[in-house]
Amino acid sequence: MNTGTAIAGGVLQDWKIWSAGLVLLALVVPARVYAELGGNVDSVQSDQQVMKGSRRITNAGNYSVHEIQAESGTKVREFVSPSGTVFGVAWSGPFKPDMRQVLGPYFDQYVQAIQSKRPRGGAVVIQQPGLVVESGGHVRAFSGRAYLPQMTPSNVDPSGIK
């Protein structure tokens, strides 16, 4: 075997390993969801595009629900107040959303609450004056919700955020 053939074979082998790594990474990394708690209604359209999903809007009287059905099978519902603020987000489906994206500026508060409770897997329940997060499930069946009590319209029952 000459040096040129050995180098070409090595490059091909490296490419196969790199390609296999990308495929594995795509399977392991959760689908990214870009709904941001506390954001405005304008983010919903970009969320739909990023998720490559379809969107359905339901008027619930005191608020609207923008449900995005992603190609991955995950549904994300953004609850929008009459002022245009996303006061709640709920999800269900085979992939858990990227909590940093879902919670936006509230992510650090979420992480601190998780660390203080030290959950050992399983369901997460955080109930603080400025943030409520409930999340659970298992592989291929995740669900949860997060909402901001201070931004939830006064005539909206938080139990309906799901």
C-alpha cells in the first residue's frame, strides 16, 4: 500500500467516525424548542419556523393558546395574555424541550431551585412566587408546564396551563 492510499483510507475512516458521531448526537440531544417564558407573541412565529411545525391558535377568551406541533412529535403550547406576553408554556411529546430556551431569563432561577432540591430524576416541581415549573416523564413521553404567576391574567386559572 502506498502512502496516498493509506492517507485516503484514514480520512475515509475518520469521516465515518465523525458521521456516526453526528447521527448519535442528533439522537441524544433534545429537540430545541424556542418558546420563551415572559417573551412576546412575536416569538411564536419564529418558534414555529425553528420547530418546523404547524401552528394552531385557540382563543380562550382571556388569553390565546398558540400550539405548535413539531415534526418530532412534540407539542408546545404558548399561553399569551391580551397584552401579548407569553405567561405560560406547556409541552408534551417524545422529546423534552431545551429548558434554557423555554424558560428564557428564568432559567437560572430554575437551575438554582433544582440544585437546592437535588432531585434524583423523576418529576420536578418548583413553586416559587415568581416561577412555577412542573416537569416529568420518561423517554419518548415527556410533559410539563411553566408559568409566571405575576404575569398570568387575574381571571385565568393556572391549572388550565397544560
